[in-house]
Amino acid sequence: MLKGLAVSPGIGVGKAFVYVEAGLDYSRVEPQGEEAELARLAGAKASFLRDSEALAKSLKEAGNVREGDMIEGHMVLLEDDFLAEEMEKAVKEGKSAEAAAAAGCAAVAELFRQVDDEMIRARAADMFAIRDRLLKILLGVESQDLSAVPEGSVFVTGDLTPYMATGLKRGNVEAIVTETGGMTSHSAILARAMGIPAVMGIPGLLGVVKAGQTLAVDGAAGEVVVFPPREVLDDYLGRQKKWRESKAALLVYKDRRTKDKDGGERLVCANIASVGEAELALEQGCEGVGLFRTEMLFMDRESPPSEDEQAAAYRKASEIMAWRELIIRTMDIGGDKQVPYLHLPQEPNPFLGYRAVRFCLAEPELFKVQLRAIFRAAAGRGNVKIMIPFVTGPEEIEGVRGIAEGLKRDLASEGAAFNPDVPLGIMVETPAAVQLADALAARAAFFSIGTNDLTQYTLAADRMNTRVDYLYSHYHPAVLRSVERVVAAAKAAGIPVGMCGEAAGSPGLVPLYLAFGLDEWSVNPGSVLATRKAIAGWSVSEAREVAARAMALSTTKEVKAYLEGVVAQRG
Ligand code: PEP
Ligand code: MG
């Protein structure tokens, strides 16, 4: 059995479809003379540019703006004069077009590597990607066609790129297994959003698995069995059947509004990190987006997205959501979300440091670009809201409001189309915000409780440190009392209150949150239906009874055992 990271839950059994990049050996290519090789190079460049243009366009149309930009960046690099000169020089020295392409790209990559700027050094990798595509064209090597992955496949590859993830036919893929990739990688997020079981980060995977072998994958346990013996296979197939049945049973909740047992309306929304995920979330039956993590638009690239690019992304997400709400969280950069090109200072305690709204208020240039993009994207639309992360006091809300008002005046004097009435709400994810919830509620249009951070700061337990994960629990009475208090403060002020941390996806906590009066649960797209079902199972009076007992307990263990027991008893 192979062990990896459990990135997307579910059971998948199927035949391995092993996707490896074809070899690009050109050592046996005989140069056909200067003129012929230069013509081959010119032909390859033309075909590269043609394909790239079409690919960038289709990626952008599908909402994958960042990937589209990367392809356009490669087109610019390919047209660089220095690269052209280096390739021509190599051909004139008697090399084949392939060898010249490799030599030219290597020369440019070397130049990039010598620059004392991390961002430019990273471009060396782009030159190798360009080299490989040129070699493929020259050698006539076809990439495997992803749409040809047959039904019943387990997709096995080294590193699942976003291209692959978006190119796969979802219905044909039982599971995804990769050599690299982590829990929060873009591909992992996509696999989860697509509802495909996935295990990532299995070193040496491609040396072990052969195409066509049967694989049994448990995405929740992070386990992959190669060539399972009969009894193991039967066990996986049995569990797969149950998993599918429970997924199918949830489908009745897809086109329903969220209501508790008394018919009281609530909302189940989705957390997304890209425009592409908005589409997937809607397919999963969400009633809006309760958290759009925009910092992902700033990561894995070399410069920040422009105002127009951001406005296009937010507009597209807003249109996909139609009348449903779209809560755009302003950049939550810092802490675990580092953006190298911003050159933020190294800090001994980044989680307690210069991050999120602190950075946005101290160096507002980038923040202003984002806010302008949001106001413009919201022109003529009523579903967009702005949410500030990591608030610790009212002055931060006022600071943001001051900047926003100035920007609206600028936009008006420029005659730009924009929406001046985008509601401004906050995330409640620090103990200070809990203590000051009444003062904050007087200044915010809505609250969304970020239990991921609130749990970490309340319990002083790093959310990423496995040594203290015995402490890190959303069931801790201190965390639950905080949530209760925040919801009460929002109710008293008459503003809506949601939750967008992972705790919102725990069925065991549903009765408590219902009893407190939470209005909105925002969860991973794959958990939307299960959450709607869990809410439908409780009347407010039943939930209050359970909450009264749970809130009288004083340890995480007792609370968890009691609530999980109650949920299990009800089936
Ligand atoms: C949270 O802290 O609960 C949250 C939703 O934000 P993030 O996980 O992006 O920090
Ligand atoms: Mg947070």
C-alpha cells in the first residue's frame, strides 16, 4: 500500500492511466543545413505562438485567468530578440533546430539565474517550459490527449497541473494520484471542488504504478493499493458503493433552499479561490459564495494582477453567481500565504505579524488597485460584497472605509462605471474581534466567522503544527463560547452573520450554530449538500436543547463525544 496526503475524500477504484511527459531526445536529429534548420525553427515558433494564443484565450474564457496570463508570458519570452539571436547563432554553428532551441533557451535561462532578484530567477523555469514545447513541435511529439482518458480511470501523474485538472473529463476519472503536490496546492483545491477522490505527494509513484494496473484509492485516508488482492478489492468496492450512495442521496438537496426542520431559512454558500471554482461550486448547489479567497490571484506568479485583470475575474465570478451573493475577501497576504514578489519582511512570528488588513492599510497601493477592481466589477450588480480579513478593532474598518470613499470619488471623477454601494463586512477571526464584536457590528455590514484562525488564536495553537493539533479543535468550549458571543452581537445589531471557516462543514456543530442563530454556512463546494442536509435535520428547539447541554461541558473531549453521539444516534 502507498501512503500519501489525503487531499480529497472519497473512494475510487479503476485502471491506472499513467500520464508522463514524452521523452524529448534530439541527439539523433541530423541538421539539414542552415537554411532548412532556420526555416524549421521559424515554423516551430509560428506554431507555438498560434497554439498559445488559442490556449490562453480558452483558459481565460473558462475563468483561469492566471494560467492564461502565464501562457501569454511565454509568448512574450519566445519573441525576445536575445533568444532569437542565440538560436540563430547555434544554427550557423551547424546545429539542428532542436539543438539550437535548447541552446538558446538555456542561454536565456542562465541570464535569468544570474540576476539578484528571486522573481526574475524564477523565470528560468519558464524558459525550460518554452524549450520543451518547442522541442515537442520540432520532434512531432504529441502530448497525451487528456480528453481520451477512458471511463473508469485512476489518473496517475508526477505533478497535476491546473491544465491537466481542467482538461480531464470528470465523469471518467475515479481518482487522482500524484507524486508531488500538497493539501493547499491549486490542484488539490480543484480535485476537492470537482469531488474527485485524490491522494497526492507519494514519492516514487511513477516507478511503482504501471498503466492499466488496478488501483484502489481512499482519498480520506490518503491510501492507494496497487493491484489489490480480491478481499481488499471487495472491501474498497463495498465502501465505494456506500460513498456513492450517500453522495447520490444528497442530490435531493441540490435544488432546494436551505431550511431547518421548522422551515426557517438559512444559507449554505461555498468557499472558492478562483473563478473556475465558482462554476464548480454552483454545480454543487451552493446558494452563493461566502468567501472568495482572492490572495490566490496574487500567488504563483511574478507580479500582481492588474486592476483590469482583477476586475474581469471578480465580474466573471459575480456573473456566474447570478443573483446569489459573492463575498470577496480582500487580500489576506502574509502568515501562511506568502507572495515572494512583494518582498515582505521576514518575521519571527508571521502569524502575529504584518499581514492581511495591516499590510493593506500600511502600504495601500496594491489594496487600492484591488478595491477599485471590486467597485468596477460590481457596476450594475447587486450581489457583490467586500470582506476585510484579520480585523482586531474598529479603526481598521474605518481605515478601509476611508480609503474606499476616496477611491469612489476618484472613480466618479474619472466617469468610470462602478457600484458605490458595495456592503463592507468583516471576518471575525481574532480574539480581539470577539471581545469587541458589539463595537465592530456597529460599523460592519455583516460578519463572517473565520474559525480556522479564530481557533488558532483563541487556543494559541498553530493551525499547521501537528504537534499541537490535539489542542486545535473547533469543539473547544472557548471557541464555541466565542462563536456564540459573536452571533449574539450580530443579532443585537441586526446584521447578518455567517461562518466561513472549516468548522462550518462539521455536521456535529450544526445544532449549536443553529441554536446560536447563525444565518449562513460557507463550506468547501464538496460539503454544500451534506451541510444543507444536516441543517434540515434540526428544529431550533431541538438544537437549543442540545446546545444547552453541550455549552455546559468544559472540555473539548466531552463536547465532541456528546455532539458526535447525538448526531450518530439520529443517523
Ligand atoms: C479562517 O481563518 O477561518 C478563514 C476562513 O480564512 P483562511 O482559512 O483563509 O485563513
Ligand atoms: Mg483566516
